[in-house]
Amino acid sequence: MRGGGPRRRPLPLLLPRRAADRRTGVATAAAPLGQAAAAAAGGPVNGLRPLCVLIGALGGQGGGLLLEWLTGAARIAGYPAQGTSIPGVAQRTGATTYYFELFPRQRESDDVVFSLFPSSGDVDLVASLEPTEAGRAMQNGWITATTSVITTTGRIYSTAEKVAAGDGRIDPGPLLAALQGLAQGLYLIDPDATTLPLNARLLGAIAASGVLPLEPDTLRRSIRETGVAVEANLSGFGDGLTRGSASPPVERQPAFDPAPAGFEAELEGFPRPLRPLLGHALARLLDYQDRDYARLYLRRLEPLRPGADGETGLLQESARQLARWMCVEDVIRVAQLKTRPQRLRRIRRELGAGDDEPVVVHDYLSPRLAELTALLPGSVAAPRPGSGLALRWPTSSPLGYGVLKAVAGMRRLRRSGRGFRREQATIELWLAALAGCAGRDRELALTIARLAVWARGYGPVRERGLAELERLLSGWRQRLERNATGYRADLQASLQRALNDPDAIPCGGDQGEQQ
């Protein structure tokens, strides 16, 4: 095998593996991010091996542009460097691994040989635009005690999380704790702290880390020469550079919205550890309907308050399920969510659009006839013969947006709708079984609380789920007295179907019907 340079000298087929403790130019003891370069004697510029940076991103996050900035800055500074990318597939928007190597000695000959992909133990910096990608790098062995890590706290949920029948979200806390314990240094970027481009902020944090011998002015010049959204990216770079120079923040993001004012007295009657959850639910219910509806939520939970043993598990699960169920996303709620100003601001922020740039949003809202008639009182909601008239309005037009706003304004009429009353009747049936079992069999009551997962989806999916709950809970007391073992097994089997298969058809449904 011969090199491709002018001298074409032979290269060894088997390269000697470098032990981690012999690597030159990388701090071997744990040090805060931003001090890795100073920790090694002589700094990384005196090193004899490439400095390796692994970048993890999803499609559309700007990872390729970030790599272009790094390679451009290395060229400007006179360092031999190489950047490669390995596109991924079918993981959210397609995870892509970008790999950058820089030989920290300026004006070297063309004989420098770079690798096309990272090697375990040789990566100096892992920078990811999503924490799961940092976890993927850790799983692959690319993060060691000599690796600095920069990642964000914002999540883009994976396909596995989204398709779960219940709450499939993964808590990033253990992942970040593992990164903190394994890596040389960990810095977290809050993606929502500013609307500046996230990839440019990450570039600033890379510059602040001190891992690469690239001056901030050199990186700014690379951004200018690339010519992509120069002013916004320069501002983002400055933000990342400033925040990256500071000590890593201790992330304490609030998990819940604060409780609305005026509910303090009602919340006093519930255990203190659960008040943040209940306050969050009250805020959602107030936004969904009104204060009376939010107070109904607390009244429904009063029979489930813990007894002398102080056990709060049943109340916590019931409170979570009930809040979700009472905020069923009917046509009114979907229209409300699609027309609120903060959604439009978020879309502009994610697109990086300026205030003077037009943005056209195409919304897809196609409710079935049954979902529309569910908003009507039962006396007029009965189906009528005929084919009806299909109406199609682009929501980006004044007429289409006005129709959405009009539908969102119908929430004061929601209580009189047939669909709302059906949901509330099933909720009351579920609550009666919960309260009745709570005093005699806590485990059975917890199973019933979790069965609320059947109240999900739209149209026929939701109809079948509500029918399954009615089948399971109607006459629950007599069924429990008649055959307690069989009834418990029926409830547990139904719960497992609901949790393990998002397309599960209830036992009471038509087994041959397609989802």
C-alpha cells in the first residue's frame, strides 16, 4: 500500500495502537471544559498526533455547516485537517456522524495521514446537537476519561419514544450523569436560551473548550467566507464562546409549569411532593377549558388522597392519567394549539427566520365527520343520510386561519357536546372503580389507574379504547366478588396489550378490523 502524496512512500498496513496514557497533547486528568489544552505540557500545538473531534447531529441541524466552518478555519490557520461525514437513516430526521481531525502543527508536509472514522480512545472532543447522540457516542466507546463533551439539554424524541403506546420518553438525567462521570469535562447548552443558530453556538463552545488550536478570530473568518447567514451565525458563535468560557452550568430546568394563582388553598390538602405535578395539571386544564374545570380535577382526586401510610403512588399515577384524559385533544383543542402565537414564534425560531422574512405554514387538519359532530349536543349530533360537502381551506390564507380561530373559540361550548359528555361519563366510571378498589386492594387500583392509557388517539381508535374501558369497569364490584382472580387477570392482560402494542385492538373490539 502506498500513499497518494508526491513521494508515494509505502505505508504500514498495521498501524501501532496508541495507549490512552501515551497520547500527547491531551490532558490525562479530569479538568473543567476549557482547560484541556492548558493541562498538557506545552499545549496541544506541540502534539504529535491529530486532534480528533466527533460531531453528532440530526438532519437539518446544521452539522455539515459546522464541519465546514472547522475545516475552513484549519485551512486559514495553516493546520492540516480533514472532515468526513457518515449519514444515518431512519432515526428521527436521520442521525449523521461528522468526524474532524486536525494535525496540530502548522505548515506540515503533505505526508500527514488522517483517518476517515473515529477510533475508541482517540477522540478528544465529542460535540452533539442532541443528548441522545452523545449517548450513542458513549455507547460506541468514543468517550473516555480524556474526552471533553459538549451537548445540548433539548430533546428531539426518537422514533422508539414516539411510537410507544404510553409515555415512551426517556429521561435524559441518567444519560447526562453517566457522561459527567465518564468524560473529562461536560458542558451543557440550553437550546431555548436564545434564538441564535444552535450549530453556531456549538462552534463557539468548541472554541471555548481549548481542545483545538483555532483562534476565535480565525473561526469568525471561516464563518464569513462560508457566506451562510453570516450575521446570525457570528452572533451565535459569540454567544457560545461567552457561555462556553464560563463554568459548566448545573441544569435545573423546571419540570412543571407553575400552578395558576388562586388554587393555593385547594393544593394544601394534597401531599407536598405531588403539588408541582398537580399545579402543572391545573395550568394545562385552565388553558384547556376554565377554572371550574381545573377545580373539578382536584375534586375528582380527593378520594384518592393517601391514608395513614402516606403512600402516594396511586394518587400520583391517577393524577397524571386524569390530567391527560381531561385534556383530550378534540378538534377545538387542536385548533387552539395550532393558532396560538407562541407556536408560530417557535416555528420561526426553529427555521431561523428573521422578523422580516415571510414564513408559510401548511397545517394538516382533517377531522372526520364523527369528530365534528361530537362537538354538537346529542339532540342534533345524530348522523344524517347524504354524502356532505368537502371543504378545503389552506390555513395559511386569511379564510383558513380565521376558520381555525373560530373553531378554537368554541371551547366555551365544549361542555354541551356529545363527545365531551361521553368522555366525562367514562372518566366517572373509571374514578368510581379507582376509589372503590383503593381501600381494599392498592395493587388492583393501580392497575385500574394505568388502564386509562386506553383513552388515546382519535376517531375509531379512541372509540374502541373507551369501549374497552367500559367493558372492563362496568359492574366491577360484582365481577370482583364473583371471580377476583379471573377479573384481575383480565385487567392485567388488557393493560399489557395497551402498553405493548400501540395498534392493539381491545378484546371487545372487532378482531378483524384494521387500524
